[in-house]
Amino acid sequence: MQKSLGQILDNSQKNNFNSIRLCMALGVIYNHSFVLFQENGGRDVTTYLFGFFDAGSLSVSVFFLVSGMLLTQSFFKTQSRLKFILKRLLRIFPGLLICLLFTVFIIGTLNTTLSLKQYLFDRGTYRYLYNIFLNNETFFFNLPGCFTTNKLPEVVNGSLWTLPFELICYIFLYLILSGLGFFNSTKYSIFNKIFILLLLLFFGSYLLNGTYLLTRFKGLVTGYRVNLSVGNNSLMLFVFFAIGMIFYWLKEKIRLNIFYWIGLCGLLAVLHFLHMPFIQRIVEVIVIAYGVIVWAGSRTLHRFNFKTDPSYGIYLYAWPVQQTFAHYFHLDAYVSLLFTVPVVVLLGWLSYLIIEKPAMNSANPIYNRWLKKEIAK
């Protein structure tokens, strides 16, 4: 009998989401090796398989897909909404803060062309720490004197652009699911529900059409990157996040069958020759999304799953480490992987074990000791 997605999601010890995220983090490193190092005739092989996705855009899209599923599950399994918010904050910010400090005081001091005194007393050095606020409008990608002669000069960590949008997706999920809970509740009259709905529509239209808020809100949501002809844009990431949420809602109806996925891959191969880009784009999204959940439920691949999840740390540290190697050594894209991957994986695992896991484990004590009491008051 075919397994349902619900069976996979309900048994965290038997699914493969950790190995999926690890592979996607490595996929980002692989793709960025072509951006940050000399290609020497090499090419991201993913571009041969998909018309709209390279390894980087595919990997980040899968991250958002998995987040959409697992966060929806977490929302319904976490009894307190405040506790859910706390867990999300502790998942993102402690690891990010340590990464920013590491980048400024380790990566920066090793790579700047300025003297140590000039670097440490330059205002731009500490301005980089503003990125902790995850505001796309004021993101700082450079540090004084760093990586000025690299193939992609001055960009210290280009991967950070996805984090503000990830936070927006978390907020979107919270508002949508909380709103559904409110409108399904029997505690409120139909009049109150209609009134709240009208208020939401009014303020929503104001946010989207106000002269100042239009730019700010759209910029925050889209990251100023809306181009449906490429996979690496924030609107497409939102699509994958929403698909993940929908997958969770339909978890008992979605059956996992590798032969279905092979059939979809065959259809995609045919579309490559028919020059139907819009349909091809839709099928590519379906192939990726369904392939992920088939992978998640594979017993054969479960032996390669890990109990730890260093993917976030790997994602955070990969770009600055790659830029550092590019600064000191003349490497091509594939050779660079031999040097950068071990270092980045080590940093990712240390980040998970020393920073991320303790931070996530502190959610329950913090909530029970401080927040729960305040709510009771």
C-alpha cells in the first residue's frame, strides 16, 4: 500500500528531511562555486535538466517547500501561538547573529586590504551587523576592503538575501493560519467575522497601494527581485513555501509513488523539445515538489539521513568561506569544492551543535519560566 505524505510527516524518525536539507545546502555551495570561482569550461549540471532552475535556485526553493510543510505542522502541534513565534525567532536569529560576528571579526580581518586598525575603526565594519534586522532595504553586503579583487568583488555574503523573505513567509503562515482559526471559531458571531475581514481587506489594500508603503511592503516581500523567467527570485520561493503549506493540508490525500515522479520527469523531457515555456515551468515546479516528498518517504534513502541538521549553518557560512578561498587561491569551480566543502560543513555542524540546537532547546524553558507566567497574569 502506498504511503501518504501524512504518514511521513507524522514520523520524524522515519522521514529524510534532514538529508534533503543537507543536500540542498551542498547544492548552494556547488552553484556558488561557478559564481565565485573560475568556471574553466565547467557548468552547473542542473541547468541541463531544468530550463528555469540551476542548483542554487532549486536548492533554495526546496528549503522553502520543506519549511512550508514543517512549519504548518509545527503551528498546529504547538499549543501556544506565542511559543510558536519564540521557536521561530530562536531558529533564525542566534545562528545568524554569530555568523555576522564571525564574518566581521574573522572573515573580515583575514581578507581586508586595510590595516587592522583602519578596519576595526571603520564605521562600515559595524554597519554590516545591521543585517541582523533582516531589512532588505538596508542590507549591507560589503565590508571595508574585503574581496575587492575577487571574481565577484566586495560581496561578503550574497546568500543573506533570502533570509528577510523567509521571515516574511513565517509571518504570512502565522497570519493565514491564525486567521483561519479565527474564522472557523464558534466564539465569534458572523457579524464580528465580517467586520474583521473588511478591516483586513481595507488595510491590505492600503499596504499594497499606499505611495510609501507600496514600495516598502513590496520590496520586503519580493526582495526587489521579481522575474518569473528565472528560478532564483523571491516570488518563486513564496510559491514553493505556499505549495509546502498546501501539501500539509492535503497530506492524507497525497500518495508517494516513485513511478508517478518518473512519469512527470518523462513529461518534462518531452516539454524540453516542444518549446512551451509556461507549461514547462509549471511541470518543473511539480517535478521538484513531488520529487522532494518522494525522497522524504524513501526507505532506501533513509540510511543516509542524519539526526542533526547543519543545513542552516552551512548556508550561512558557505559564501564568505568560498570568497576567502577565492581571495587567497586561484581555483576553478570544481577544484574549489575540495577545499571549501569540508570547511563549510564543519562550521555548519559547529553552528548547529553549539548555537542553533541549544537555542532551539531553550524555547520550552523560556516559555514556561517567563512567557507563560506573563500570559497567566
